[in-house]
Amino acid sequence: MSLYTVLGVSASASEAEIERAYRRLARRFHPGINPGDRVAEQMYEQIQEAYRVLGDAERRRDYDRGAAAPAVRVDAAVSFEGFDFSSPAEGALAATFSELFAGVFQHAAREATTPTTGSDIALAVTVPFEDAMRGTSTSVSVTRQDRCNACGGIGRVSRVASLCPGCGGEGVRRWARGHMVFTQPCEMCGGEGRAVSEPCRNCRSAGLVSKTEVIAVPIPAGIESGTRVAVPGRGHAGALGGPAGDLYVTIDVADHPYLRRDGRDLHVTVPVAVHEAALGGVIDVPALGGLHRVRIPAGSNSGQQVHVPGEGVGAAHAGMGSPDAGDLVVTLQIVLPARLDDRSKALLREFGRLNADDVRRDWLPPAEPAGAGGQRAE
């Protein structure tokens, strides 16, 4: 290996440049600064030998003319953490300092071989009110990264063993940055020198392919808006054969035209006629799954509630009609006919005469006697 390469200078370097390079490297690799570091110790010895020759003008001239000079050898076991000084790095191989670190990070990325878990997928879906109360299953279309079937998710497929075209059978690859040469195991053959696999053409070595599929999502009975339902293993597939992430579906429960939910109870407001409220009877009211017959007590007032047990929202996964289900709460709202004919008006007047008691008698406060202070309203 070139002595100039050891010191990191060119063959045309001046004596001052050689002196500065030697002092910088000697301080860096001095055994006193790196106690017990065998790599630093060997590097320090090589630096000392290179400076012994290049720091002396006569020895340097002999060395440049090709005269015998002590060989400087890099022990094969010394890797200098990825650095290699086995060949010069000048001319077309030279690179900038920023390119040096770019290569290092690219090398680190290629060295990552641990399978990783795929990322999760999140989406939202609207479920009809009755389906959400009773429990059901809905289908969603998901586009996800799935494992490539051709290569099993590893990005490479088997081939007939041959000399690795990436490293020429050496098992390592070299590249230069400035005056330093880097080595790494060949990524094409894994350092074996023989190519036993090749990039998968189906996934272009990614190990993953885009796939759209329809996935069934279970909807538990009584689910509320904003609840997230998890479908394990239906997210994006993991890299290098790693496990897939999960699919998370946020449920939005649609409104019902008549029913509204309050905990496990279902509420509905039903208009009733005057005679139905006064005499009582049986009416059909909206409920889950259709109409439900409800008996109205005689003498019911507007705003009065009638509870139908077991017709509300069931406990989770139990469904409607379970022992833990809530009630169907029917609120009565007395409504007069939109139009009254003469006969109806006459009957109402007759009804008023027969029931002359003032319905507001118990609602207003007692009137004060005349002369007890204040004036009676005329």
C-alpha cells in the first residue's frame, strides 16, 4: 500500500503537508489516547513507518524512484470500522466529504436485514342505525401493501449458482471517498462470492406489491359513533417477511328518522289524537326492525312517557331482547287535527260543557280575595 495513502496525502505533497498529516494522524491513533485499542495501535505503527520514510527527503526520493522501502501492510483482520487503505483513491474515484457520509448511510440501509412490522391502516365507515344497534358485519375495500407471492416477501428469488457479478467472486465490494477506500460485504451475494438468487422482477426487489381487497369488519351490537374496530393483520405487510400491521376502522353510526339513542334506551316521540290520550288504546310506534304495538293508558297527557322493557339497545354482543337490553321509551305528544269540520267543533264544545272543570285549576296559584291588597284583574 502507498505510504502517501497511509498519511492521506498526494504524491506531490509538500514537506509541510506531510508533517501536518503525520501530526494529525499520530495524535488521533496514539496508544496513549486509545488504550487497549488494537486497531489504533496498528494504525499508529503504520503512520510512524510512513512518516519515517516520507519525512526524510533522501528516503522519500528513494521511495519515489522505486527503491526498496519497508512495506506497509494492513492486517486483514483490521477493518478500521469499514475503512480500508489497500488502494489509492484519486482521480475518478475521488469524492466529496458529503458523498462520504452519503455512502455510509446507504451502506447502513443496505445492512438492515431485520424484518419489520408493517404500518397500520386507518379508515372510517358509516353504518346504518339499526345495524349498529343489532350488530352486523360490514365490508370495506382496502388498498394495502401485501407480501409478494413470487419471492415470499424477501425481494429475491432463487437462481442457479454462479460467480457473483457484483463482486467478481471476491465476496466484498470496494468504493473510494477521497483518500479512503471502503469495503463492505457484497449485497448481491451476501459476501459468499456466488450468486444464488436474483432480484424479484414481480415486486422489483421490494418484497411487497399493491393489492386491493374487500375485508369484512365485525360490528358489535350497540356500538357507538367514534368507536374504533381493529382487524388484526390487515394493515400493510412488513418488510423482509415481517408481520403485517392492523386495520383500524372508525365507526360512524347514521341517524335514524325516528329513533334516538340515550345509553341503552331508545327514544321515540309519537303524535296521539285527543281521544286516544283521553280514552287510551293501542297504537303502532317505530322500533328496531319495524313497528311495535304500545298500549296508551287512558288519561295520558302530552309529554307523558311509556316504557317498553327489553326493546332498547342490548348489551354488547347480546343483541336486542336480551336481559340486559334497555327500554323503548315512547313520549306522547297530543296533536289536534289540522282541520276541524262543523261536526267536530260541535262535539268538542259538548265535551267542554260536560267537563267544565278548569284543567288549569291546580296549575295557577290561588287568587287573592278582593280588598286584600292589590287589584283583581278585570
